[in-house]
Amino acid sequence: MERLRWQVAAVATVGLALALEALPSVLRWLRAWRRRGWQSPLRREVLFFPSQVTCTEALLQAPSKGPSGPPAGCPCSLPHGESSLSRLLGALLAARASLELCLFAFSSPQLGRAVQLLHQRGVRVRVITDCDYMALNGSQIGLLRKAGIQVRHDQDLGYMHHKFAIVDKKVLITGSLNWTTQAIQNNRENVLIMEDEEYVRLFLEEFERIWEEFNPTKYTFFPQKKRNH
Amino acid sequence: MERLRWQVAAVATVGLALALEALPSVLRWLRAWRRRGWQSPLRREVLFFPSQVTCTEALLQAPSKGPSGPPAGCPCSLPHGESSLSRLLGALLAARASLELCLFAFSSPQLGRAVQLLHQRGVRVRVITDCDYMALNGSQIGLLRKAGIQVRHDQDLGYMHHKFAIVDKKVLITGSLNWTTQAIQNNRENVLIMEDEEYVRLFLEEFERIWEEFNPTKYTFFPQKKRNH
């Protein structure tokens, strides 16, 4: 009996010592896990602009998951490495089911091609934009509409000034960047790419609120004139 | 000996059963902890605009931690509840040591007063802004400079289009919102308030990069004229 008690005490002591020894590793693992989530690392990325001008043809021509593989290297003279723009394109082109865009200004040809590519692949694309900016020369909105993508816009005096996208209802892309070549190549801008359930839910609710409010059945044509009657 | 073994086995079984019973709670706690961090809940907030117009006098007149308590209720006719603007003001006015502002446009009188209040309280305020917007009528930048706050600006063709603030090197405030009354009251905008070590570090690095690049000793006066010589 006495001997067993000593054995138990010895085992308990060794166990306690081992547990204390392992504590820092366990805490480190817990901290890392807090950032990562259970299965795979959650995407968290910050892009700063202006972006280096790089060739984005490989991204924009590659078939979704076709058997033919990536296209032959582009012969243009631009650098072919990564850039903030190529990373933004990559985050968008990852869409498989849905893409919500809520953008004040959209005139970048590369981002326009990416959105059309997703539409062709069967991704459900919906676009909310600002009525003032979409009428400007170079806006991509007309091209997206011609391609059959649903677009809704405001009709009021305030600006629809958001610049966010939601990929597959899983990843939020938001920041200061308007989707114009001027902004991408010349401005100081930031874009957050966040795989974050809570933020996605809140921004998706905002998107659906605005989508419903900008329903074309509610548009009042020539409101200015009507008011004068 | 035999009896002791049975006792140990019984205790072990009960222990295991209790542990399994507690597992879902432990997992729930772990998940919640992953979001919160160790000590206190980390601030994570999304503000959407346009903001309801509310009275912000109580926020802007209250002494930092003075003994006199909050001022008497403001007699104005505006609602006195919370709004996106009042929550943004609250997040800024929480600053105790430092405030970095990196803002394309800054003309909101309320936000200007909040920044001056922090400066008076001894908070180290630094402002980076865009040279085109700061020259416009109604910009707060001149008032901030007169109050003795350091301001630096770009000199190039691109816009300094960021709209972020860093409070006490601990909380990042960023989004689509320019700090103008037009944007606050009329536009669709978003602002994220994030107590997040990694994002704060990345945005602070961006701030310091720009702060150094916009050092007045590097300004070239009348660059256009010089180029013609």
C-alpha cells in the first residue's frame, strides 16, 4: 500500500513536470490555432497600392480547371511576377459559386475581364455601383451589362461609395481602392482580403439591403422633371 | 490492493465521463477565446454609413478623465442616441498616447474637433493627407496645423487615397469613408474598427513609409516650373 502511494506520487510528479514543460508549446499552438481556425489557414492579407505594373495575361487566360493547362508564356515586355493587382485578381478568380461587387468606380480593364471570365464560368455575379461614375467614359459597367451580368445602381444625391467584393460568401475584399487603372497604378490605397465569417455576414447583409433598395422596379425616371409637374 | 484498483478504475471512468460531458463546452470556450484573445474582448466592429445625424456635443465636450463628470445635457433638437459617427468619434477619443491619421479628405468639423481635443490632451497626433484635397474650402487641415499638429502631404500626381487611423498603435480604423460631412451623412460607406496586432503592424509600417517619403525636407517647390528650366 505504502509502496503504491509512493509510485502514484512519483508518476504524478513526473506528469506535472512534463505538463509544465509542455505548457509554452501548448500555449504557442493555441495562439497559432486562434489565428488559423480548425481546418486550413484562414486567408488574411493586406494589399497596398500603387501596384507594380505586371503582366496579368496568364491569370486572365487560364481556363478554370481545364485539362489544357496554363497558356504559353506571354511575350510582352512587362514583368511577369506577382503584384498587388495580380493578388487581387487571384482572390477574385478563386470564386466558384458567387461574386457580389459593391463598387463606386469600376473602369480597370483587367478587373473587368476577370469579372466577365467568372460570369462565363457560371459564377453568379451581381454588381451594385454608383450612377454618376458608371456614366463616365471608360466605365466597365456597360460591358458587364452587355455580357448579361446584373447591375443595380443608386438614384440619390449621395454616392454609393463602397468598394467591396464578396467571394463565394466566404471571403471579404474591402478597402480604399476604386477599381480604376489610375487608382491601381498611381494612388496610395489599401485592400484587405479576409476570410472571416462575421465580416462576410455583415457586408453581405449590407449588400442585400442595397440590392433590394436599388431594385429597378423602384427606379423613378426623370425624378427632377416629375417634381416640377 | 484489489479494492484500490477498483477505486482507481471507478474514479478514472467517472473522470472520463465528466471530461466527455464537458468537451462541447470546452470547444465552445476555445472557439470564443480564439475570437477574443486572452484578457479582454478584442474590439471588432463594422460601421455603415450614411450615419443618422445625432448630437455629438457630449462626446466632444467631456473632459478626458476629469473629476467634473459629463457636461449638462445639450439642449439642441438633434437626437442624442448612438450613430455610426458617434461610434467612430468614440473609437478615436479613446486614444491616450498616439493617433496616426492617413486621410485623403478631412473636412468634418466634428472629427476635426475630436482630433484637436486629443492633441490638447497630449496625445501625439500625426496626419498624412492629399495635397489636392487639403487646399479645398472647408478642409480641416489648416486648422489642425494652426493648432500645432504635424501634417505631411504628397507632391505627386497620384492621390494619397488611404482613409485609415491607428489609435494607440493598437486599433486600426479603416474603410471607404472620407472624413467629410457629405460622406458621413449622404454616402454608402463602411468603416472597420479592428483591435488586431497584425493589421495594425502592417498599416503602421505603411504610415511610417509614407511619413518618411513625405518629409518636408524632400519637398520640391514648383516642380513643374523647375522641369521647364
